[in-house]
Amino acid sequence: MKITFLSLFILCFQLNCICQLTLSGTWQGLLARENQGWDLSEPIYFSISCIGSSINGESREEKYNTASFCSKIINGKLSDGKSIKSIVFSQTSTSSKWSDGNPSCLLSFSLKYNDTTGYFEGSYSSTTCPTQKGYIKLYKSTTEVSQSPKPLVPHTWVDRFRSDLILGLSAPDERKKELKNFKFESIYFDYNSDSIPSTFNTYLNSMARIIIGHSDLRIKIIGNTDWDGSDEFNEDLSRRRAESLTNYLENQGIKRDRIIIEYNGEKLPIETNNTHEGRQKNRRVDFKFI
């Protein structure tokens, strides 16, 4: 019996700690009505406190590009009483109106945490307004939820987040991890060619997503060749290889002013040019984030 009680105590303690560290805090995101896209979604914030399997806190809905808002108390629980990756909660209210005087609805939410994207996402509905239902997506935020008469954050973040969702980008914290863990690979070319082998497409697409997901990030593309041919020919070939990569990334949605190219001809080999294998390694394009 002592062992069972102790095990239960430890489990509850661990759950509470994990819940506090992972779930508690501010989550902000967008509400989209059923049959509407993210481009018509509205901003929402949650300040969540997690104790054991119980959830409480407050929500703040805002109307896009206005000062109108509505704050409510929230209460809920972990869906199965154990996993912090699945939660349900509902709004209660001391006021049934928005700050502009319009009536508001009480919403209920069912959310699951997506390990791949870092979003809490799911659906919402309302018992007080049966036509109010749709879907929601949230990310962890440092914004402090309050009763401010102005938007908590200028709504330019809504435009960015709508764009992120349409592009299929991960949550901001997840994108930071992706950038930290990203490893550069050289793109290798066939002899005298500036055509990108299709085997590199998956890698290049993942790199494009990293760049698109960080608006302050630029990339340097560095073209190289082996030593076959004249200096003039190889310099031009290395330039064309760098331009091929530039065009590819532009087609993936990266603006030209975020790309810098450099071309070295045959001057910077990474392997000996005396062997077939070495020359293959030197016919390449390298990258740097700047």
C-alpha cells in the first residue's frame, strides 16, 4: 500500500510540474469560423494555469484591426486526466458583451498539442450561439493578457501568423529549434552543368522553409567548380550554379533581396582535383546564413 501511495504521489507531482512548465503561460493565436480560411480569422489570447489535471485562467478575444475586445474566465481539464497534449475547457463570463457593446458568445474548446508543429490546435463551439463554431490554432507567447482598452499587440502579428499558417510553417518556438538543428549540405553538380539534380529538392525545400520562417535571416549562396577548363570558364560556371540555386529558392517564395551570391570558380576546392571523386566534390554550391 505504501508503495502504491508513493507511486501515485510521485506521478501526481511529476504531472503537475510538467503541466506547469509546458502548458501554463500565455498562448495566442487565431479563431477561424467554420467554412472560412485563416485569412478571415480573429485574434485570441489565453492565460492558462495548470494545477494537476485542472486548467483555469482567462481568455481575451479581439476584433481584427479594432480596439474591441472581450475577456472571459476559462475552466477545464486535461482530456484524459493525464496527458498535457490534449485539453478541453470552456469560457465563463462576468460580462456578456464586447467592449464596443455588442453581445458575445461563450465558447468551448477541445485542443491537442501537435509535436511536429508546436501548435495547440483543435475546434471550438458555443452553446449560447449555436452557429458559432470553427477551428483554432495557438502558439506559446510572452504576451501578458490584461484588460487593456487597446490591442495587447499591434495586429500586424495577425497578418504574419495568417501567412505562416497558409505557408504551413511551424510555431515560432519550433522554428527556432529547426534553425538551431539545421545542417548545411553542399549541392553537387554534374560535369560542366549548372542544373540542380532533383535528388536535392527535398533538402532545398526544407532550407527554404527555414529561411521563410525567419524574416531576419538571409542566405549566401557560394558557387564552385573543379579545375577542368579555363579560369574564365570556371568562374562563369560557378556563377551560373549559384544563380540556379538563387532561382530555385526564389521559386520557393524567398525574395531576391534576402539572397547574396558569391562565385569562386576553381579557387576553393575541398578535395583534390587529381581524382575523379575529388573533382565531383568540388563541383558544388555551399551555403551560409547571414
